[in-house]
Amino acid sequence: STVSLTAHELKVLSYFMHLQGRVVSQTELIVHIYEQDVVRDSNTIEVVIARLREKLFPEFIKTHRGRGYSMSAPGEGA
């Protein structure tokens, strides 16, 4: 089945795919996703991550408290 993603969700997913396994900070995600002159808070990233988890697999994106997020392939158990 197809999953419909917003532009921001697609940017985050694509970024995670390029850096699979690496912990990515919220700040790094904000810099990658948004225009430099746009100020976003960390809650914006948390919402995008939550939506991706709902649309894909809950265990797909891991939270590393105080550090950021990492992505693993479904069933990888990382």
C-alpha cells in the first residue's frame, strides 16, 4: 500500500535514509528541513517524527534522549 507523506516528512525520511544508523540531533534536522531564515522549535520536529512513526512503523525511528533520533530498517531491531 502507498503512504502519503508531507514535504517535511519526506525530507526527514530522506535525510534519515542517507544517514541510516547515525544519531541526528533536532537542530541538525531543523537546519536540513527548513529555510535558514525560518525559526522553528524542537516541537515541530517531534510532530514530524510522530507522524512518520504513525505512517510507517513505530520502531522505525528511535529516540536517543538528549541526543536526537536515528532510523533503522523495520525488523532490524536497532
